[in-house]
Amino acid sequence: MLSNYNYLPHTQEDRAQMLKEIGLPNQEDLFSNIPKDLKECFSLFLPKAYCELELQSRMLELAKKNIWNGDYISFLGAGCYDHYIPSIVENIASKVEFLTAYTPYQPEISQGTLQAIYEFQSMICSLTGMDVANASMYDGATATAEAVLMACRITKRTKAIIARTLNPETQDVIKTYLNGPEIDIDVSPMNDEGITDTNKLKELITKEVACVVIQMPNFLGNIEDVKKIEAIAHENGSLFVVSMNPISVGILKTPGQYGADIVIGDGQPLGCNMMYGGPAFGFMACTNKFMRQLPGRIAGATLDKNGNTAYTLTLQTREQHIRREKATSNICSNQALCALTSCVYMSAIGPKGLKELANISFQRAHHLATKINNIPGFSILTENFFNEFIMILPKELSEETFNNKMLELKIIPGINVSSYFEELPRSILVSITEKNKLVDLYLFISALKDISKSLGLG
Amino acid sequence: MTIEIPNNTYCTKSHEYITIEGDTAILGITHYAAEQLGEIVYVELPEVGTEFLKGDIFGTIESVKAASELYMPVAGKVIEINETLTSEPELINDDCYTAGWIVKITGFSQDDLIDTLSSADYLNHIEE
């Protein structure tokens, strides 16, 4: 029977020989010390084995049950965006020489990988307006938690204020991450316009606060009052930490321009497919002043003994193989391949392309929002947004009914935000990228108009 | 080459030195420590005005080989830091007792010196 499993390395004969060697009559006897009732409850009721051809058609059958953005019009965003990825990106990133999730263990012989990391870091510095970037982190959420830890090390303080408008899942990760180091987290509430309430932030901030963490644009797509927040943080001796959407700086200022000390974010919009929400990568950058407190690996450029450009891993004294328990982080692996993918993506679109696609996303999102605001029963929370916005459903319509109606029309309308924010009932986060064609927007608008009419509102 | 430890200087087993000059004291790391660390590339200095207890970490020294914490041999308040070290950390390798000093402190007590070693005892200690 076992001989039918072509891909198992041990043949029936191998197994018999091994059992004979240890003096057991059959394989079941290897597990004789597991109580019988336990064994029964873990019995596997597996279907019969398929041959490769059968398996492939079964998998296709299952895959057809998925709905995906190639077949549906998608307005999903909330941190994971459907930007167009030029085909050169995958072509270069899938070269076998690059296939690793790690920065190399014997780094100096991997000059190509180090150079790619170095270029990646330089581009992240341009996007964030910071001086130094590391070789990437696992994701935006862990990068944000690491930024809080870093701020606590720098200021020798033990508390952090995070904005209510920060991605709620990032907030959860921060709370989990900082539970061990015993860092207190306070959440700074938002106002009716869906941005951080700076008056409340002022009341909340104390001398124990190491940093104020905000997101730009925030989780609801809105533009925060960064200048006020920066002033509140810095007057208090706290660091200003900004989590940003890298595409947004195509038209918005870089966090460096408005005084951020540490900038982090999720790199998914930079050439990573949506892939069920991950994996992508996190990026992390800071000003020169704090570079020795930056976690993770950093590639640097230098000259070899013959005077040629060479790349190396630098500032390693921060890391655990040198500083042991006092290392800036125990993060030593990252998402090297996803970061490399984004490096290729950034090179492919260039600064001009970034501006263009940020602009198109912005224009179309605002166009759609204005149209929605004119449909009886529907409204938007605010116009103060980049490429995604909160659409408020008519009172008569539940989020679930709305979603189902839209899915019937092959439209994925966006994320239901009410499940994260009880202060925002019947709210859908609608996101636009350059991939949402004008005709898609009109299909969406006409669907909303029909709903409005059917509810007797129009 | 040995560099002589100046007068009125006491050393710790963790290789900091403290030179007493009246009410103030100069802190740094010993020549032996600097040699062991190798080429020093970065010194993290405390802020002027910070008050430390004996045994507190007042800074960090990084060399190409290692990063080490600096411990206060006595309690005291920082009145001056050697800012030149920010751009020229190698001064510690070249001249740890003069140009390569790290901080100056005041408000310390002679009693705290009881746990430090005289320069002669320190030299014996590192020979061992």
C-alpha cells in the first residue's frame, strides 16, 4: 500500500528493516504508549489518495469557490491595496539568486542581495524623509510595535500613546508585543471627523509618555493634523512616530517633512500582491540621531581594499550576536524577498510614477465620494482623505444586506468598519487605486442609486 | 606601549577609571579596556545634569568587536561630557586618560571610592 505514495522517501522494505532493527513487529507498535481512547479521537478520516491529475482538478474546483479581484470589482483597502504591479517586478524578484526570506548569514559573499537591500533602504529613506532605514521587518504591525520599544529605549520612558485611528489590528499587535516589557498603552480618541482629537491628546499626554503613534493617512483614510500632534509630542519630550502608506507620499508630504522621529509602515502597497492579506513586509526608518537604537539588519555601502564599491551589514553592535540580551531587538530575520520585490517595484515606477498613481487614486476616490454623497440615504464621513473614505449607509440598510447585494453584482464594496469602531455604525471603508477604472466607479454608483431607490429614498 | 595611569586615579573591575580633581572627577575607560575593545567607533554619552547612582549605566561604548556599557564607579551628577567623542571616538584608543575622557561629575562622596582599586592594584588585577 505504502509503495503507492511515490513521494515518501522510505519504501516498505526500508520500514520493515528499521522495525526489525528495533525489534517491533509493525509500525503501530511505535505508538503503543499513546492511550487507545486518545488515539481514536485523533483518527484521521482521510479520503482516498488522489493521483496528480485528480488532485489538480480537485484543487481547481476548490479554487473556483474563491472570489477574487480579477473577477470582481474590488474596493477593499484598509492597509492592503490592489495597486497594479508591472510584470517586470515578479520576473526579477523570482530569480533564484534572490530566493530567501533572510538577510544572508554569510553576507559579504552575497553582494547582489546586499546591494538590493541597500537600494531598498535608500528608497525607503526617500519615501519616509528619514536618514536611515533598516532591511525591513515582518510587517507594518510588528514594525510599529518595534518603534514603540525603540522610543521607550531612547526616552527611558515606559508608556506610549497610540491613536484610536491607527489600524485596529496593529493596535492589537502593539498590545500583545508590549505586554511582556510592561509598557503601558493609552489610546488617544478620535473626533467626529475621524481624526485624532488633539485637545484630548493634550490632556492625555504625561511625562511618562515615550511616543505618540499615529497613522498617515489614518485607518479611516483621513489626513491627521500632523503639525499639531508633532508639537504636542515634542513639547512633552516624546517622540513622534508615524505609520504611513508609502504610496500616499506621491502627493502628501513625507513624515520627515513634518517632524517625525521614527517612520514605519506596511510595504504591501509597494508591489506585493494582496495574497489574502499577507505576507508582505514592514519598513522602518528613523533620523540619524536614533540610528543606533534601530532594530533589525542594516546594509551599508563601503569600499573594499582595492577601492571598489562593496556592501556590508553595518551597525551590527546593535544586534543580538554582539550585544546579547541588550540588543535593540531579537528580530534578526525579515521579509527580505518581499522587500526586494518592492525594491524592484519602486525602481520600475520611479518617483514620477508614484506621483501619478497617488494622484489618480486620490482623484478617483474623491470623485466617487462626491457622487456617493449626492445619493439620497448615503453619505461620507469627511472629504479630508487620500484614497479611501468612510461611506455611511442609509439607516434602513444593514451592512450585511448591503454587502450581499453588492456581491451579487460582483462588487466587493469595502471593509465593514463598524466591527472595529462602535462609534462608526453602518460605515464601510471604500478604497480606490489606479486599478479602479472609471467604469467600475459608475457601476458602483449606479448600484448604490438602485439601492437608494428600492429603499424609497431616491 | 603602556600608558601610565595618572595620579589620584582609581579603577574599577569593570575597567572604568575615575580621576579626582578636587570637587570634580573625570571618568573614562582604562587603557587596558580600550585595547581590549579594539577600534572604538561610537560612544553614547549621557546628558549633562543627569544624576546617577553608583553602579548605574551612564553610557555605552561600541567598538568594531563589541558594545559595552559604562558603569558609574561612584554616585554623582554629570557636569560636562566630552562632545568631541561624538565625531572622534578613537580618542579613547589614542589617549584615554586625557583627550579621551568621557564625562566629568560632581557631588560624589569619597566613601564611594572604597569599592574601587588603586592604580597599582588595578594593574595587578589585569595581570591575573
